[in-house]
Amino acid sequence: MARKGFIVDLNKPLVHQVGHLGETYQEWVHTPILTEKSHRFFKSDFMEMLSRTVWWVVPIVWLPVAFYFIRMSYTMGHTLLIVAILSVLGAFVWTFLEYSFHRFLFHIDTKSYWGNTFHYLIHGYHHKHPMDGLRLVIPPLEAALVIVMFWYMCRVLFTVSTGSALLGGGLVGYVIYDTTHFYLHHGHPNNHSLKSLKDGRWRAPPPDLERGEAGSPTVASSAAMDAENDGGRWVWLKLPLPISPKQRSGCDNR
Ligand SMILES: [Zn+2]
Ligand SMILES: [Zn+2]
């Protein structure tokens, strides 16, 4: 269903269009739009609403759930020390999973209509619109599906008391990850160490590009973004990723 010479109309819902880009999709999706404008993804207002999330929803929704699971582990008989160790372990497992998702799934090379659409929905949108603050953290419904899946995996692999502490710890790790990720894009640190974290790991685009001020491009080339973003790919794990230059545009770890 890919169409030769297809050009995306940014004023129309994007999700149903990106598949038509075919082989040119990867280049398009890795040429970021550096304004904070939140483009429309879906025709349906309901789907559009589900695709946008303010960052503070993540700790508000998931920290109580994490606490519930960690507490469950304690009330089921584990000592506080064991619960703490399992929770920390869960957070490490999350870090490893996030790396694995990004490494093996989020950057798959797609060119078919549904392949492109799938890639755009799971991760491509973040490379295309890295400064869209409403499409940065994972929407709760999407996260819930993955978390339920992990819960069932824990139930298969461990006892309920062990699995619940691991999942609770993993959830805390996820909340720290997603809020830090948001902060690295949109935070304005005045503390020196936070500033160097932001400057060193994820470099925000220069103000003229970011705000799309008059006379400056709002869409930067991949090469320009590469220069800005050099070395800023991973936040939690400083692991090198063998990817092509075009794939290094956009962002770091989501
Ligand atoms: Zn990012
Ligand atoms: Zn990525």
C-alpha cells in the first residue's frame, strides 16, 4: 500500500499516512521536527486523547500500583530486606528490558505500510517529534497492557510474593526512567549536576531550532540533529548502539 513519491501532509492526521511512505519512511521519521507543536495523529478525537499524556500522570498512576505490589510481597511473608532486594532487582530488570526493547524492537527497519505504521506508533513518533511534550511518556493504557503482560510472566516464573516485589520495583524503575526522560527533553535545570546530565547526555536543540523562530528552519536535517545529539543516546545505560547515522537523529532512549 506504499505510494511512490508520497508526501506527508503535516496538517492531516499522521498515523494513517506514514505507511504510504514505503522505503522513504525511515529517512522521514529520522528527520525530526523540533518544535513543541503536538501534531494530530488520529482522525478520531478519542484515539487522539489516548495518544496524549502529560508527564505527571506517570508517577500519579504507577507509583501507587508499585507500592501496592511491593506491600503485597511484604504482607505475603517476605522480610523487609528481601522485599527491598527484590524491588531493586526489579528496577534493574526494567533497565535491561528498556535497553532490549530499544535495541531490538524500536529501531527495526520497516518499509511496508503496516510495518511503518507499527514502527511510528511504538517509537518512530518520538524520533519525528522529540519535543512534543504530550507524546513523550508512555500513555497509561499502553503501559497497562505491557505491565499486565509482565505480571502474568512473573506469575509463571516466580511465586506471587516474589513476583509482586519484582514487578513493584520494576514499576518504580519505569517511573524514574520515564520522568527523567521527560526532564531531559523539557527540564530547565539550575543545579549544576543536573545541567551537566542534560547537556552531556541529551543535548536540546538550539533555541532557534527548538522554537522555530522566524528565519530559522523548524525541521532540521538528520545531520544537524546528529551533531546536536552526538553521544546522547542512552540515559540509563551507556551502551553503544550500532546504528546508521540516519537512525541517530531525533532522540535518545524512547
Ligand atoms: Zn527522547
Ligand atoms: Zn530511539
